[in-house]
Amino acid sequence: MEKILLTNIRIFNMKYIVLSIFLIQNIFACAVCYGAPEHPVTEGMNNGILFLLSIVVFVLSSIAASIFVLVKRARAYEIEGGVK
């Protein structure tokens, strides 16, 4: 069983290497990797990063606001008499 698995892995690796050699023109780096700042792909990538960052900030601030509200309610509950 292990011998068959190793054979399949070797065949897959060889196919990948041969495919990479024949398609070498298609695996060059894109404009983002080269660092062309005015290229539309780079601008789109930057906008995507900012969008995802804003989503993370929104979610974390929502969690912080929820915690703040719960703490505020707990203090108000303690002032009113709390658990008897």
C-alpha cells in the first residue's frame, strides 16, 4: 500500500515538473509581485486589502462594543441591588 502511494506521489511530482517546464511563460510573476504601483491589478489588490482590513476592524469593534455594553449593564445591575 505504501509503495503504491509513493509511486503515485512520484508520478504526480513528475507531472507537475514537466507541466511547469512547458508552461514556463505562464508562471512568471504578475504586476503585483513586480511592484508596478499604477497597474490596475495592484490597485485592485490594495483596495481588496483595505476592504478586508475594514471588515476585521468592524468585527473587532463590534465585539468590543458588546463587551462594553455588558460591563455597563452589569455595573447598573449591581448598583440596583444585584442578586439577593
